[in-house]
Amino acid sequence: MSMNTILEKTLKIQSLLFQHSLYQGGCSPEIKRELFCRGEAVVVLLYDSKLKQIVLVEQCRPGALQHAKKLNQPDQAWLLEPVAGMIDLGETAVDAGMRESREEAGIEVSELEYVCQFYPSPGGCDEILHLYAADICSNEVSEFAGLAGDHEDIRVIKLTFTDAKRMLLNAEFNVASTYIALQWLFFQKLAVQPID
């Protein structure tokens, strides 16, 4: 089955007509919006609490290509982000997170900690991301990973907690899931433990 056939079956643009209640009473007029129907995906932040390292993956992302081209900075299409992927039909978010950790970072994860779920772009997309975290041994991750059949060319990046936090605070990342995951780790999970 070709990728175009798969995309036609799983992704669609839906035209919506809806009304909603107004804050000051009454109802809105009928509103027409287009919605990109993408489904549900999982994100997994891999970190090593013993070695104090974050594990992210770097790959060329199609959503960043046009912007990188406009800036004449083609390397800007390679993004640092947590392991992530679509949840397959019949699969739970946890199952997908374990599968994606294996496919994108070459590591077997046996337990995931639920963090939150969020809409990355609710103004025009119905996608929901389920964010989890896993405390792993970063020495067990692969240097390169990805499924050849999906044309994934992934480099696995290890950052110290100190470098990752500095990059976070200096706005050096450009993927929402990276920010949300790292903010959870540094300002919630590890908030009681100094990392510097």
C-alpha cells in the first residue's frame, strides 16, 4: 500500500459548521472552520536520573522545511524533540510510547510515567498528544535509529540536565513538546532536587 493511500485513509480535512455559547450570554452565529483531522499521538521524554541526562531525537521534519527554506537555513528543518509517534489503531498510548522508544531511540522501556495530554494546535487541528516520561539508562540508547521502511533517519542526542535546562531557558528549542516535557521535568518532577 502506498503512503498516499495510507494518508488518504488516516488524515483528512473536515469542514465544520458550529455554534457555541457566548461568555456574556446567548449563542454565536454559525461559524465555518476547516479542521485537520490527525488523531492521537504519544510523546515520551527519556531521561536518566542517575547520569543526569536527557535523551532527545533529531530528525528532519517536514513541517519545518518551508520555514527553513524561507530563512535560507536548511539545517533548521532538523529538530530536537522527545521520542514521538502516532498511536496505531488498537494500540494504547502506553503501548505506542514503548514501541516508539524502541524504534526511535533503540531502547526497551518497561514503564512510562504519565505527565499530561495537550492539543498542540487546536485552532485548526484535532490532534491530541499524550505525554509520558521514562527514567532509563542513557548508556543503552542507540546512536542512530529509525525505521528504514518509514524513511526515518534519526540521530539520538544526549544532553546533560544542565545543558538541557540552559537551552530551555535560553529558548534554543523550537518544538512545543520539547518545551512542555522539559518544563515538566525541571520545574515539577525535579523541582525539589537541585540539578546544577
